[in-house]
Amino acid sequence: MTFKLIKGLSKIMASAILFSLSLSGPGAYAATPSALSSPTAAASASIAAQANGPSDPLEVASFMDGFFERPEVKASLAGASVAVVKDGKVLLNKGYGYANLALKKPVDPERTVFRLASISKTFTAMAVMQLAEQKKLDLDRDVNDYLKGMKIVNRTGSPLTARDLMTHTSGFDFTDIPEDEGDPSGPSYGLDDFVKDYMPTVIRKPGEAFRYDNYGYNLLGYIVEQASGQKFEDYVAEHIFVPLGMENSRFVYTPDLSDELATPYDVSGQPIAPYTTYPYNSPDGGLMSTGADMARFMLAELNGGRLGDRAVLRESSMQAMERYSVSIHPDIPGVGYGFESSFPAFNNGQYVIDKSGAASGFQSQQWLLPERKTGLFVALNSSKDARLIRSLLYQSFMDHYFPVQDAAAPVYLNPSKSELEELEGIYRDLRLPAWHYDIEAADGALIVTDSYGVHELKQLKDLLFVDDTGRMAAFKRDDRGRIVYFQYNKADSWSERLPDAKLYADVPQDSPYARSILYLRQQGLLEREDQENFRPERPITRAQFVGWLIPTFGVRLSEEPVIFKDSANSPYAAEIQTALEGGVITGTTHGTFEPDRFITREAAAVILSRLLRLGLGATPGEAKLIGQTDSWALEGVRHIVASGYYGPEVVPDADGAYDYHSKRPMLRQEAAAMLYRYP
């Protein structure tokens, strides 16, 4: 079992298929009608009158051919299927490259099937909206009323509804599962078993905060089954695929599909063996389709749910899906029913909604401009630079067909430091707790420190800010007027403000490790330890290090007994077993973990490096090392040093080489600094 936590919108923010550390433009916002008047939406109303979009099929084909001839695209491309629709017509439906590189089998836009992963969610949301139209499902009714023999524990007193699930505001404590892909020759994993086995708990008021939710969309698929009396895959086929003529689309992988399914390739260009999804029909990510079928789907989406004389939704329901229903601020679009927003810097003032998908060896995305009756779809069968290709395609398409014109210069407010102090604090990402923002007030600006570095945010409106690249940021108050949430450059969830905490008695305020130690306490990672003294210069044990690290990754802890007999009585037994199941730790040659032994700095580096590679798809960097490091730890130590995940105890020499002090025990304050700085 490996951690594959990040599906869908969080893969939008990654430079590879899986959510990685090299995020490029992750704060994905698109212009909405309310945002068009803001300085950063800034394409102004005049653009709408002058941008006509694509119209000539031959010209569109020429444009797209030129794009796929670009060296940076050709160097990474295996195969692609692309569709462009406008005003009820398919202007382009074309394949590029190969569905199978070894066989030189070209992509056929009519027949070549791609896994579309989280684009599935748009279909699941459409199924829910259909059942709501038929009065078989109430979007605002407690979903427990639709769960036969099961009940979601809800600690908030506010009902969880289908509307909350569609907008990723369930309030669940866990929204991802450790494993979502498997061997197709193995037993199938049913949706009902999946919903029961991975059922989370509602710990935050539903509808209050956005956190991308894969489990929630699988739960919606189960609700579709209960409300309709049909298997999810059968319902979607009968009520969406068949009416729209999507003859080569399905949610269930079977061996007979192997001839038409494009071969997926990993980032190194190696083919990936066929796989199925968990659950087998995966309403959150199981969709397989062709460019031609997706062109038909986009035509219906842009025509009020109708294609020809067949309607899959009422116009009002389609409009509701295309509306951003939840946003942290009126000028920042958020999420709709099965849609969100990506690559906003390239929207050029247009109102754009989209949905992306990422699975092993596949990436895809559809963009819709409802006011322009224009749609763009692309599917790729390689993970190599796939996000770059998608972003370049969208940017090129928008610049060519909807060019931006002169924008008004932003007008900034000039608040004093004291006026901004209520926004100060550490904000923890709701989905990946390790991701955090350290925000401090200055005169006229906020200073935000995160994994990218230091940013200056200037104020545009109440609770609305912008950085020097034009990326927006915003805060949200609760019903009592307290600042509770923040969103900036991570697209798949908001961040919550951590409660204030006192520094330990034995940690001086001026210690270079003080901020890191305070952060761990605010995260709640030290609640099982002495609450008066931290003992910063004491070595940390192997169990403590794993116990601090694993909760920062946002995974549900294993409920299996810890396999290491010497760890059964450890207060961190669940974290140790979770790390083992995730491949993050391996134990000793004697089948033990030695939880109370002090961990060496190189061993800690290897563990964190494994977590980053297995869980986040991170690529180890290179760093010049001096001093002694064991050969088995070299890659991990280089990775951690290159990423900067260390405290002031590590400094480069005059030649830029680093002594990581690999062989000595890691001190508790050093572990705090490491966890504060990652990811």
C-alpha cells in the first residue's frame, strides 16, 4: 500500500500527476462576474466585446497542430486527444502522438480511451442534479437519510447534505484514502463496502470550509445508487452516456477495454501496467472516455444540458452546476457542483469553469466558457510534464482566441500594521496539515512565509489581498467575527488559523528554534508529551519522530495492530504502523523498530524523503555534501538538504557544500525545525 492521497483539484496544483512540491501557479482562481471589476481580474468589460473565440475548423486545426509541434511539447508528449467546441459545433476533434509508443499506435479521437480521473466528479454531480430534478433526492436533506444500514457520525449538530458534498465542504476529518488504484485481476471492491470501510467523521460544520473531497464524491455515487435503485455505473450510462451518444465512455474497467485504452506512461517514459480503481466504479475518479465523447458532453454542458433533442438536465440545473457556489471571498471564485477553477492567470478576463483529472499515467482537463459557448478538452497518456502541457495549451488557447487587453492598474489600500494585526498567525492547510502559512503584519502589507518563500500581500478590499504576481489571497471570518480561514496559493483547500499557544518554559524566546517548536505545539503534535518543558537539546527517539511526522500528512491512522512487537506499547504505535503500511519505514533486519532508540539525522532524512516521494510524488534534489553519510542514506540526505528541510545547525561552507551531521542523533529542536520547513 502506498500513499496516493491527492486526486483531482490538488493534482491541478502539482507539476506532476501526483501532488508534488514543485508547485507552479497552484493558487488557481478564475475570473467570475463579481471578480471582473477587481484590479486583478482586470481584463475589463471591453474584452468581452472584442474577443470572439474560435470559429473556423481549419484555423483551429492549424493552431492546435502548431502547438503540438512546439519543442517543449513534443519532448514530453506520448499521446493526446483534443477537442474544441463553439456555439453548438465541434470545431476540432483530433489525436496527436501515440496511444502506444512501442507499437506506434496513433491516438484515434473517436476510439482511443483515456482515464479521465477526477473529471468523473462532473458526471457524478450531474447525476445528483438529475435525481434532484426528479424529486428522488433533496440536495438539502441529511445524507444519512439515504444511507441504508450505515450512518455517518456527525459531531457538529448541522446536517451534512448532498450540496455540501458537491462543493467539497463536507467537514470530514479525512477526505482521501491511502489506496485508489489496484490490480484488475484481483477482487473488485464495491462502492457500498468502500463507503462503509472508509467512512469518516464530520468534525467541522458542513458548508463552512473548502477541502477537496474524494471520499465525498464516492459517497455521492452511493447516494445516486440508493436514490435511483441502479448501480452507479448503470445509472450514468443510461441517463448521461446513452442520451448524449457517448458510446465509448464507461466507469468500470474490464479486460476487453485494453485494446482501446491508451497505454499510460510514468514521468520517466516507462509504461504502466493496467489497473483498476478502488472502488471498482469510482464515482470520484473512474471515468474512461474519448475526445469525441467529451466533445459531445461539452456541447450539452454549454447548451443548458441539451444535445440535439435530448436533454440530460434542465437549463436551470446546468446553470447551477456552472456557478461557483462556495468561495472564500466574493472576488475569488471557488467551487461549483463538479467544477472548480485552474490556471486563472490565463483566463484573460473571461468567466471560466473547469475540471481536471490525474491518475497514474493520465492527465486531462476540460475548460468551459459558458458565456462564450466555448469548450476545450485535452487528455494525455503520460505523466511527464503533463501539467506543463495542459497549462501551456490553455494559455496559448486563451491568448490566441480571447486575448487580454490593457488592464487598469490595481488600487491598493494602505492599512497600518495595527489594522492588519488581527490577521497574523499560523494557518494550517485543511487537507495537508504540513502545509502552513506564517503571516505577520507590516505597515501597508502582510508578510506571508510558506514553502515557496516569503511573499508580500497588499490589500485591495476588506479581507482581500494580492501579491506582486497578481495571485489573490483572502481571509474569512466566522459568525462571531473571528478570522478563521485563509486561502492563497494552494488550490485544493483552505487553511485554518491555528490556536495561539505558549512557548515551553525551557525554550527561550530568542532561540532560533522557538518558532518551529511553537508551531508543533499549535499543530497539536505534542499533546502526549510533557506540557511544561520541551527538552529541546535532548535527542528524539525513532517513535517520537514518526509520531510527530505522520499526522502532518493528513492521513487516517491505521487501525491494524502494529506489526513490530517491540512497538505495541508505544504511544505512537498507530503512527508507526501507518508509516510501515505506507512504505515510509521498514524496521530492522530482526523485524523490530526499536522505537525508543534515538534516531540519527540521516535516518530521519531518509524517512522524510520517502514520505515526500511516495506520498507527494516529490523528485529528490541534489546537494553537495561534506562529512560522513552512510551510502544507504545519501539520496535521502541530499533530498532533505536540497529542499532546505533543516534548522540553523546546517550551514553551507564557502564552496556551497553542506555538513548535515548525518551520523549524530537528531535533537528534538532539530526535528521541530525539519517539520516546520517541510513541505
